[in-house]
Amino acid sequence: ANGMTGRRFTNAPDGSRLQDPNAAASDGQGGAFFSDAGIFDLSAPATGRVYHLSAAGVMTEVVREIRYANGVNFDPATRTLYL
């Protein structure tokens, strides 16, 4: 609430480095979903991913192999994740 950094995450759960986190949406329970863009190049492999970070600070990969994951939204009423 006062704008202080609580914890930094530099790596994904599998140990790989987060590439370019760029959007987040609340999960309605104190956590958030966020996109990690990956490589921005049409000839590159699809390396974008989406993660969930729980209120307890546990990160889980939700989706992988997205071509430049750039945005995420979540509807808690229907539990629908939009990418």
C-alpha cells in the first residue's frame, strides 16, 4: 500500500530467467496472473509464457509457447483468463 518492493522474482519456477514481464491482472484472491513476453521476432520460437503468482508468493506457469505474450486479464466471476 505504501509503494515498497516486497519481493523480486527474476526466475520462473523451472529456473529459467523471466524474459520481459509486461502485464498483470488480479486473480481476485490477492494474487495475480502476468505475461512474460518472450522473444519479439517472427522467426524466433514462441517463448512467451503466462504465470500465476499466488498471494503466498508461489509462482506457477499457466501457459507456455506463446508468440510474444503481451497482455493478460482475468474475470474472477467466471474464472476465465484472457490472453
